[in-house]
Amino acid sequence: MNEVHRVCVRYHAAIELIGARWTGAILRALFTGHHRYAQIKSSVPGLSDTMLAERLRTLEAEEIVERRVIASTPVQVEYHLTEKGLDLEVVLDAVKAWSHKWIPLPGDEEPVGAAQGAGEAGGD
Amino acid sequence: MNEVHRVCVRYHAAIELIGARWTGAILRALFTGHHRYAQIKSSVPGLSDTMLAERLRTLEAEEIVERRVIASTPVQVEYHLTEKGLDLEVVLDAVKAWSHKWIPLPGDEEPVGAAQGAGEAGGD
């Protein structure tokens, strides 16, 4: 395998991992302090149980998310970003900045103007 | 629709647009000066004609890529990033930096060490 291809593969794997359907939104939920399954689910409208469970498994396997079992009664499970996961903050912030500049809000004509007043405090 | 959801939708749309299979690699090809169809195709190993054509159509529809027809003989077609597309550089650079730190090269055990000597000049 040539070097260009080998390096390309790495970038490719990263962007598709992060861009997988729902993964970006789940990561954003974790970054904004949602750690329990139900909290994550309710912070991502439209996300099904099957999909959330599947994505969390993948993120765990990739060592981006760590599953913590807290020995309480009843036992609690929390999902936290690992160091590898926390390092994605730069990427997610860049995506957020770009989307706020360029993607129109549903129902709006212009991407920039309407966004400023309405949704910035929304915590996406 | 509540405000959180409306804003979330925007971020969501952006990350899934960029993360769609092959799109990240195609954008990287455009950023590194590949403008003709055949150049883009050959710079992304494994990318089929169907998929490249489909992705370019989507990127054009999203106004991230502009299709230029050059009146020569024979007529030439080039694909260029628009202002919206060029603004993605920050996102792609962040993904690249993260992937170089955290994603192992195929066949290597450690992500960081081996990468330095081998592939950095590969121009991914």
C-alpha cells in the first residue's frame, strides 16, 4: 500500500466515524453534560433506542466513549468522553461554527441573520 | 418546533453532510488542487464513478462545489470549492489533526509514533 493511501485511510476513517448518522449529535450531547442514556436520548430529537445503543457501542469500541457503572442502588450507568473523545471538541466546534454561518434554520430564508437572535443560547 | 431542536438540526445537517461516505475525501482532493473529475477520482482510492458523480451532484446542490465549464476544444469541466466550501477548511484540518493523533495507520500498533516518519508528506 502506498503512503498517500495509508494516510488518506486515517483521515477518511475519522471523518466517516464522526459523520455517521446521529454520532455528531450524540457527541454534542456528551460534551454538553448529558451522561446517562435517557438524558442523551432526550437531548437528541428523533433518535431511537436501537440507534443510540448501537452508536454508543461503536463509540465505546473506538475508545471515544467510556461506559462507567456506578455502584449505587439501583446501579447507574454513565457515558463519558475519553481523552480521545474530548479531543474531538475542536472538530465539533468547527462544524458548529460552519453550520451557524452556512446552514439555514428550518423555515428561514437566510442562514446568518435569523440565527443570531433565536437559537444561540439553545445549547446544541 | 422548539429553538433547541431548530438549532440542533443545523449542526446535525452539517456534520452528516461532511461525514457522508467519500465526501470528506472528495473535499480533501478539491482542497489539494484536484479540479477535474479524473484527477479527483484517481486521488481517492476505491471511489467509484457512480459514487463520485453522485457526491459531486450533492455538493453542487449544497453550493459547496461549483461546476465550471471551460470553453476549450474539447470542452473541459472543473469542480471548484465555493466560498461556503472553502470555509470548510477549518473543519477538515481539525479532522486531519485529530485523525493523525488518534487513528492508527493500517498495520501499525501505535497511532502517533509510526505516522511521523512515514506518511506526513503524503498529502492526504
